Amino acid sequence: MCKILLKHGADVDAIGGNWGTALQAAAFAIDIDTVKVLLEAGADVDKVAGEYGCAVQAAANEGDEDVVRALIDHGANVNQAGGKYGFPLQAAAAEGHSHILEILLDVGAEVNLTGGHHGSALSA
């Protein structure tokens, strides 16, 4: 479906609805195939919009390692601010995804950033 729409000129970074962009929606839905299609089509991996702020925060919220790694491999800023948790690290911490915390910290997530519903990752 996504490939057909993109082929016919759909804006890969269009913002709308609760999820923000198609990439954020696919990341939240743990749809790695759609995430890859959107990334290959040039989706802005750090576009800020919607409930989770950015795609990596949506993926961190859901705890899916494959989606998080795909986004990071395409240059996602793991310290991108926005959304209800403030940062991807807070999203992973709030949802109890320690494996995602490790990934984010290993690639440079700042442990002491504050923002969002819980403030710090430690408070989440």
C-alpha cells in the first residue's frame, strides 16, 4: 500500500493525525517493512510531530529493537526532543524496555536530559 501511494506522489513526510508522520505511525505499529520503505523513500527520520515526537521515540515506547536499530542506522537523533515522553530514553524507561535503554545509551543518548511527562529517564 505504502509503495503505491509513494509511487503516485504521496508526501513521505506529511504530518497529520495522532501519530504525526507515516514513519512515526509505522514505528509505533512495529511495522519494520513499512519503516524500511519509508526510510528508503527519504522520510525525515527526525521529523517532530504527533504524540511521540519522533519515530525513534515511538519505537522506543513500543520496545522493538529492529525498528529502533533501523532508525538509528538511518541517522536518527537519539536525543531528539518532543512528544509526550520528551525523549526516546524516557519513552523506553517509562515502558520498561531495558534492552532499548541499552541500545540508546550505547549510541549516545544523554542520560540526564529532562523533558516530557516524567522529566528524566530515571524518574520514568
